[in-house]
Amino acid sequence: MKTKLNVLVVTDGTDSVHGLAAGIAGELKENHVVILGGLDFSATDLLPADLCFFGCDEVKPASFSGLEDVLRHINLAGRSGGIFTAGSEKNTAYLRGLVQDSELDIGAEDFVGEKGGDLKSWVQEVLHRS
């Protein structure tokens, strides 16, 4: 029997990014997936997470202020994750900087929606790193 992962997806709450988050959840439906907007996120949401995804559609969204603080002070070494946006690479560069101090393993390429990548393949790549 395959072990179910606890997957956390945190978004800025925009419709386009929430749509990608729903697509990620659909690809990971055999796992326990929680999608939270940045305003609904709390530090304890990270504790059970085996795999984390972070997505935004603008650099430094106001809804991520709490998330920024938590990721500066938590150690997620040994956990994998993914960075995604419906917009441009400047958004994913911001997110990579955001998770850098936490030591979350973001080894897969970022998913940038405006490049038109294959979300299913990307999610599988991130999943196989976990």
C-alpha cells in the first residue's frame, strides 16, 4: 500500500493561482491535500506537511506577510516542494527567495503558467523528489 502524503498548497488567493492549485490537488488526489490562501495560513499548517507548494501571481502579495515570517524561522530540511505562478518568472524568483532560509528542497523547475508548461508532468516531477 502506497503511503499517503500530507500536501500543503498555499496561494495568494488570486483566481488564476487558485486554479493551478486545484490542478495540483487533482494530480495528487490519492494524497491528503489542503489548499490555503495566504490569509488563512498559520505556522502549524506546515507541521504535518510532507510536500509543500507555494504559488502567487504577484511579487510580495499582502496575504503572504505571515507566510514570509514563518518561512524565515522554520527548518523544512528533508521536505520537498514546488513553486508555481500563473504569471511570470519574477513571481517564482520571489517565492524561491521566500523559501530559501527554510531549506525546503525546491529541486524541480518552477511552474510558470505563462510559459504554457504541462502541469501534470511538473507535479509528478515534484512528487518524485519527495
